[in-house]
Amino acid sequence: MNLVANRYKIIDFDGIININKIYKAEDTYKNKKVLLKLIKHTKYIHIDFLTDLIDEITAFRDIKSPFICPIIDVGICNIDNNPCYYIISSFFDGVTLEYFVKNNKIKNSDIVNILTKVLKGLEVTHLNNIYHGSLSPRNILINENFDIKILDFCIVKANKGEHLKCIDLKYLAPEQLSINYTDVQSDFYSLGIILFELMFDKLPYEISENEIDMLKYMDKRIIWSDFELICENKKLLNVCKKLLSRKEKYNDIKEIIIDTVDVMYEKVKIKDNIKEEIKEINDNEYDTKKEGLKKRIYALIAVFIIICTILASFTMF
């Protein structure tokens, strides 16, 4: 079955509907493409989740950003006799950041580009006191032009700020794992894990399917000195360290954007320095060649004078 709620036809259907996977689908009522995601109902989802989700989406519609993929419809359906919530978002022709990273080599400039756009998407929501709550590479879409869209806003907030335990625990902040508390700082932490993964192609901790073990791994802390040795951009690493810090934290999204702009400025400065060094080398090479040419001319003149002197002496005899 690839028709959800008798309306949304999954385009990339492979015979099995996977929960929490983002599908490209067709709205058969309006004959247009959409994105579809299914969330299985569990004991961790509040009884008023769907009602609250509709309220959150209604309020969220006033927030506009080119980096956010808005939810346009929600509802409940049965998949294999299991109650599920379907989330319909505006269409975007891209892949998840998780898939993109696995199948492409990500340069530092690409990382800064992605980070900047995600920050811009979060900025407009944080200014409206709205957090994401479950940010991960699975709900960030990206295309070949590095355009990005963030999905799944409103979902955690509609669940009274408690994570649904159907997402990756490895991207959740310690306070989400320990006391089920979510706020804008949770987004900063999740972003720090994503940034770390983009930079080093690995996660900073071991992973577990339960909160207690994940917290134990987090308590071991990250040995940053090990990563400083292999990091090409120290300023970008400092942004990551602060996002994941338990003491020195960012106060708001603007501070992160300022530091990210500083990283971009550093990249430009490095490029300018390289250009200056190349120019200096070229100038030095030109001066060296010029000096060598002068010496050869002087040598030829000297030889010419000597020959003329010898010829003149023979003429006298």
C-alpha cells in the first residue's frame, strides 16, 4: 500500500513503508508533489499531540524563511494496523543531509555554507521563541546547489516539549535525555553534534538506544586536543566546542552567526594571504629574471668592448 490517508501517494515506494522516513509523495486531491513523513503512535506521545500539533502549525504559518520547509497538513492513519501520524510538508527536491554526507566529500567551505543556512533557518524561529527540538541530519534536506530546508518544526513542542523517542538519541541534548526538557539550547547542542559529524565524519560519543547509556557516554566528555591536531579550521572547531559546551554556552543564535561569519572572514583572509604570497613570489621571480637579464647584457657589453680593443690593437700594427 503506497496511498496514505486515501490521499497521499508515495512516489518512491519500494514495497515497505518505513516510519520516520521522508518520502516524496503526490497529493492526489491537488495533483502536486509534497513530502510525507509517518510517526508511529507510542506511549511517549501525549494524548493531545495531534490537536496541539495542528495549533502549533497554525501559529507557525506566519513564520517565513527560505530555509524552512513548512508543514501543510497533518492527520492520523493506520499503517499495517498500527496508528500513525502523517506529516505533510511542502515539496523540496533534495536528499537528507545524512544521505548527502555519506555519498559526498564535504569540504570546509561546504560545511560553513550548510551551517550558515541552518543557522538562518533557526534564527527566525528562535526570534519567535520557537525551538525545533529534534534537529538531526535526517530532517535537514539539501540539494546539489547546497540549498537547504529544515523539516519537523512544531512536532516536539506539540508533545509538551518531550522528545518522541522515535528520533536519534545521539543528537539530543543531555537535558532532553535526563529530564525531558527542551528549549532553544537543545537546538544549539544538536547543531553542535551535526557540525562535529560534518567536520570529522564521525560522532563525538558512542551511541546507544537508551538514555542512561547515552548520558554515560556524554559524561566521558570529548578530548578536544585529539581533534585539534587534525582540524584544518580552528575557528570552526571553536564554534563546535562552544555549541557542545556545558559551561561556556551561546546565549542566542546571533552569537553563533557572528562566530560563523568570522570563520568565513578567516577563509577569505587566508585566500587573500595566499594571493599576496603568490604575487610576491611572482614579483620576486620577475625581479630575479630582470636582474639576471641585466647581468647577461653587461657581460655581453664587456665581451664586446674586449673584442673591439683586441681588434684595435691589431689594426695599429
